[in-house]
Amino acid sequence: MFLINANRRKINIRNYSEGLNAPEVNIPFSNGRNLNISTGQYARLADGCAVATLGDTSVMVTVVSKTKPSSTGFLPLVVDYRQKSAAAGRIPTNFFRRELGPSEREILTARLIDRSLRPLFPENFYF
């Protein structure tokens, strides 16, 4: 999609996920539970987003990538894992408890996810 600016130049506009249908996949398990994976509903400015739901538990995963590769030989992968207290029904009553950083368990979970995902990327993927 292109847009013409005031100087009569073409500007390439990145089409975010506004025109997508919200595809949804339902995966039944042998124990009678269903895993529901849906995309295109949230985080429209991200390059990719999926919400996986199993019973009462939902997980949202977003992905953002650069268009040009990084000059360093390093995979810029960041995993940010947060378990929201309000989602479990525990509402913090003190303002300072809400503004704290991630707990030790959240940091270790993010590291575990990072270490398991990093080998799955291609060797020269530096975006």
C-alpha cells in the first residue's frame, strides 16, 4: 500500500494486521480439553500475535522483528514473562506492590523460555 505525500513522493505504508480475518484453530486433546489458538485480534502493531487458551488459562504471545539484519552476530531475542496477579484474582492493595519489577520466578521462567527458543532460529537470523 502506498501513500502520496505533499511533495508528491510515494511512501510505502506498512499494513498492520487491520485487514486480517481472525483465524482460529481448535485442537482437541484425548482428555476432552480443547486448545484454542487465535490470531489477529490483539496487538495489531506487532508483527505477529497469538492467544492460546486452554480451559481458564490464556497466554498472549507477541513478536516484533526488524526489517534489516543487525550488524552484530547476535540474535536479539528478548523474552518478557509476566504473571499478572489480577488474572489469578489477587488484586494488590498497595501501590508500590503493583509497580515492582518481575519476581525471581518470572525471571527464571523467561530465561528458561529464552534458552529453549534460541536454538530453533536459523543460524544467520540477526533481525
